[in-house]
Amino acid sequence: MRVWILGSGGREHAIGWAFRKCGHDVFFVPGNAGTEATGINIPCETVEEAKRLIKERSLEIDLLIPGSEDYIAKGVADILEDKTFAPKSRPALLEASKIFAKKFMKRYGIRTARFETVESEGELEEKIKRFSPPYVLKADPLAGGKGVIIVNDKMEAIEKGKALMRGELIKGVKGGLVLDDYLKGEELSAIAVIGEKDFELLPFARDYKRAYDNDQGPNTGGMGSWAPVKIAEKTLEGIEDILERTLDGLRKEGLSYKGFLYLGLMMVEGEPYVLEYNVRLGDPETEAILPLDPEGFVEMVLSASFEGRPSVKMREESFVVDVVIASSGYPMDPKKGMEVRVEGDGLYFFAGVSRKDGKMVVSGGRVVHAVGIGRNLKEAREKAYEGASKVHFEGAFYRRDIANVYL
Ligand code: AMP
Ligand code: GLY
């Protein structure tokens, strides 16, 4: 089967790696300098160009998997619906609009933090009085993982909220926002593979969002992950209930859903609360989940896509740890252009790398994912860190505490 994967990060590399392992022909649009060894890179600069390519070359595509939300929100699945494993643009609002998502959760009794939606600066000043610190403000539109502000001081919350609404805080992001009650607990990523008739969960994963050890520093796209996270039966029931209510709600609104659905959860006393929906696989969760059982993953996606329900579940007999090696300055202003050398022969998924004069160079903040697979978490962790120590470029850094839960 000819599988097209849209995107250029580590998640897309991991998806392509799994399909390639199962004997499929993999095409990355556009991919990166590290995906060249796994499939064929098709150059492409923008989402619009990707959409054009898909239309022009539709006969060469058997299955299309968009990696990042941008493609999905901009309607890639509206082009080749039957062959695309992703929702269309309307249900993609679950991720593309926080206001839509929060109102949707309220309508269908899905547990989430108490909230207020804010459409104007005056409303912000008024409604923030109904909250206490820490204040949580979320930009309504897509913000590439940077749209959540958590601050203790009310004046600062108002100032930052206003700047966010005016588009002065994050480039290209402006408009409404959501005020959320602050939830304290452990985070968990739950991802379902959803066909038109039924769904199945992937193994659970833990993502590390802050840039530095001990959850210090700014929020990032994710600095590492591990899987499978084991959860209590009651928690699992809570997660399945959230998914059923979500799909039921979509159906009631006349929307069908096919593709991945990611729940960013906060576990509060064993009860899952939804922090966010994503309409795609998580990054870096994917890099830790897929190596558990790449064949099972591929089978799940193919059966969900073409038969309407996943026919298997992924095996969870090993552990996987993913350590992200980032470039200095990430996430604010990562340094680029340095040569990347990888000495190890372990498992690596490449992200922010491109090719210049035949050399692999840094072209993004998260550069390489070093992945370790083991019989237990300790072994997986040791292998991941051994892999990370063999990646060299000027200014490379990574967290030392990924998956240290057993220490
Ligand atoms: P989101 O994009 O909504 O998942 O938010 C990004 C991160 O902000 C989450 O992974 C949490 O760490 C944090 N966060 C979001 N909403 C809340 C909340 N209501 N309470 C506490 N932390 C939150
Ligand atoms: N790891 C969080 C995300 O993919 O949004």
C-alpha cells in the first residue's frame, strides 16, 4: 500500500517507520533529512501546496495520514475522504477552537475544568473575578502548543490575556479565550483509533511538557515521553465514558469522526478531566507508543480506516522511553544551522533536521528523538539515554528526568 504521511516531525517519522516495517511504501510530505532513510520525501512548503499535491496525485495514494493539526483543521480530509485517516474540518474544531471544545464538553456532560468563555477585553476583566489563582487562560485558536497561560497574579493574567486577544503575545494567534479553573493532578495522554463504527484505545503515554528537569522552564511541544502507562480499571472506565460521550455528541451534531482522537487528561483523585482534545496523534507520545507494537498499530489504522473498526489492540509487553534532544534556545528561539551527527545505531526518530551541502543540519527546536525499548521501564530508559548521548550538535540539550518514575 502507498501511504502518504503529511508533516515533518518525529511523530511523522515514527508513523512512517511503522508502516515501512510492515512492508508498505511510505511517502513523507515533506518529511525531513532523517526520514529519507525510511521512505521517499516529497518536497512541499505549505498546507495549501500539500492539498494541491493530494488532488493532483490522488491516484498514487492508498492511505493518507496527516500528522499535525494544521492539515486537518485546514480540511485535508475533505479532499480524499475515503483514503484519509483523519476527521474533516468541522469535527476538527474540537482541537482548532478551545471555545467550541469547552462548550461541546459542557453540552454532553464530559468532565472538564469549570470555565468561562471570553470574547472581549471587558468580558475578561469581568469574568476573571469568578476565578482564583492560579489563573488559567487558553487562546481559542490553534497556537502550536503555546496558547495556555498559567499565572498567579490577577493583574498579570489580565495583561497577558489582553495581549493574547490582540495577537501581541503569540504571532498569528488572536481572538477569544477560555478561562479555566486550575486543576491539580497527574497528566495522562489517551489516544483512540476511531473508525466509523467503533474505536479502540492505544496504550497510554506520559508526556513531559516543560523544557527543563523537574518540570521547570517554559512549556514546549514535549521534551520526552514513555509508554505504556498503567491505569486503574475505574480510570479506564472514565476514559471510555469520555470517548463514548464525545462520539455520541458528534453524532448528535451530524458529524462523523474517523482518525485519531487524543485526550489530554488531568487525573484528579483518579477521575479523568479533559484539558484538551487533539484530532491527531500526540508528539512525542507517538514516538513512545508505536515501538511497543508497530505491526499492531498499522493493523489498527488499516482496519479502522477501511473496515470501520480497529480489529486488534496494540500489544503492551515492553516499555518505551523517548528522550527529545533539542537545540539551545528552544522553545523561544532555537539556534539553527549546526551540523548533526548521530553515532549510535539505536532507534532514532528525526524532527528538526534538514539537508545542507549533503550534511544533516538543525532546522527546528526539537531535533532528534532517541528511543529506548526494554523489558521494563528502567531498561528502556537506559537505552534511550545511551542513544541520546550519541547525538552531537552544538548547543544540544535534553532533560535528564524523563521516565524516572521508578527511581
Ligand atoms: P492544553 O493545550 O489545554 O492541553 O494545555 C497545555 C498544558 O497546560 C496542559 O498540558 C497542562 O499542563 C496545562 N493546563 C491546561 N489547562 C489546565 C487546567 N485547567 N489546570 C491546570 N493545568 C492546565
Ligand atoms: N504532546 C502533546 C501534543 O501532541 O499536543
